[in-house]
Amino acid sequence: MVINRTHISWFIVTLLATAAAALLYIARFHPASLPFAFELPEILKDSGPQKNTFGGTRVGLLFGTLAFLIFLFAAALGVRKKKRLWRIGRVELWLKAHVWFTIFTIPLVLFHSGFAMGSPHTSVIMWLYFIVMGTGFFGIAMQNVIPVLLKERLPRELVFEQIPHIRKRAVDLAETLMKDCTPTVLKEGEKPDPKAVVIKPEDKDSVEAIREFLEHDALSYLGMKRGEKHRLGKQRNSDEAFRLLKLNVTPKWLPRVEELQGCCDERRRTDLQTKLQHWLHGWLLIHVPISLLLIILTLWHAIVAVRLFIVNP
């Protein structure tokens, strides 16, 4: 979700809702701090003796209930993404609501808890909430930064699912070049392959240089799962290595060397794109399961709170 001007109205609404929640909180727990007279609605006034907790009051329960409903709505985003044909609002609208509603839970949770961690049970819930919100903000940052980096640092963005096939094609090309640079030893009576590259005496030094480069650098680099730490994984080192290789081959073999260099350059770009894509989506591996755990524990917390409120309203 890219944060742009279309989010201004959401920001304003969230700010006004936070101000309204703050007014209710101050009016209930710190009425003397208000510079003007404000009386809580009757439905939010507690009956019976004064409660020593924040969350157990009617105002506190209102904050907690709103936060929990937003948690449920936020979790429903995953279902909405999978059901794109459902006519219940555009996915983009759901994403904006997901972001700003969950931001609104920050004051709700703080007001509900009275800015305290509470018991061990509520402390666990609070820490889970901090993790969920922290990973959520990290995800928003990545979604606003990574696309810009991809556009600036990559001449073209590849389809992520096609990257393994592109890498395999590069390895196949390097192996074919190795085969073409390896003299064929024919057995007695065996006929030479008419498609095989003929290595002439004047090509000997060139093919040896190419074969050595393939054995020690290119094949290992192109076949690695992660090639950032390889010598050819650095643009400057790769350019220098290929410059030296080109000085040691004849003009006949230069197109093959340049083709190999193109494969290595492409591999370097796919490594960068893979790394950025992992940063872009990897946070969800923490955010989603912790969010579900937060909802489960919050549901249990809500059930206990409601029972206590019914017994002692």
C-alpha cells in the first residue's frame, strides 16, 4: 500500500476519531484536566462503586470492543484478497481501511489499558500487539521504498516466478560454452559430431582461458542459490574479471564471452530483485501468524472482561 495524497482524508478522519476517543478518556478518568465542561453520555457512565481498572469501565470496554472489532476486520483482508469477485468494496479501499483503522487501534488500546501493561495475561497481549503493529509499519515502509529501488536499480523488473527459469537458462548456456571449449576425444571408429565447435590451434589459448574462467568462477556463480557473496556478485569485480578474460581471447570468441557476461549481469540483477522481494513480503511471515494469535488471546480476554462486567456492572 503506497501512502499518497489519496490517504489525506483517511488521516483526517483517524485524527478526529483519536481526538474524540481522547475526549472520552479524559472526561472519564481525568475530568479536572478538561478546560471546558463535558459530561459523558448516560450509557457510558458506570453504575455502582468506582472501579479501580481502566478496561473494566464502560468507557474502557468501549475502547476495547472497538479495537477488537478492528482486529477482526483487519484479519478479514486476507479473505477479501482471495475473493476479488465479491462486490463488497474494492481491494484498494479495504487496504486503506486496514491501514488507518489499525492505526486508530493505537489510542484505543492505550486508553483501554490506561497506558499500563497490567497482568501477565494482558502483558502478553500487549507485546503481541506491539509486534503486530511494528511489523505492520515495517511492511508499509517496505511497500513505499522497495518499488522505488526496483525502478531505480533495475533496468527492467522480471516476473518473480520466472527467475528460476532465467537462472537455469544461464547455467545451460555456460555449460554449453564449457562443452564447446573442451576438446572432444573420439574413440576408435567414432565419428565427430557435425554440430560440435571445431577448436583450431589458434583457438587453444582462448578456450583454455574461457574454460578456466568457467571452472573457477562463472559456473559456480551461476549455479549458486545466493550469489551476492561471490566474486562475480559485485559489479566492479565482475567487470574487471570479464575485461581480463576478453584480453585473453581472440575476436572469434568475444561474442561468446559477452553472452556469458550478459548472463552474469542478469544473475546479479535477479539476486537484487529476489532480495528486495523478500524484504517486501518477508515481514508477513511474522505479521500474519502473530496477528492471528493476538486475535485469539484478545477474544479470551474479552470473554473474561464481559463476564466480570455482567457480574459487577
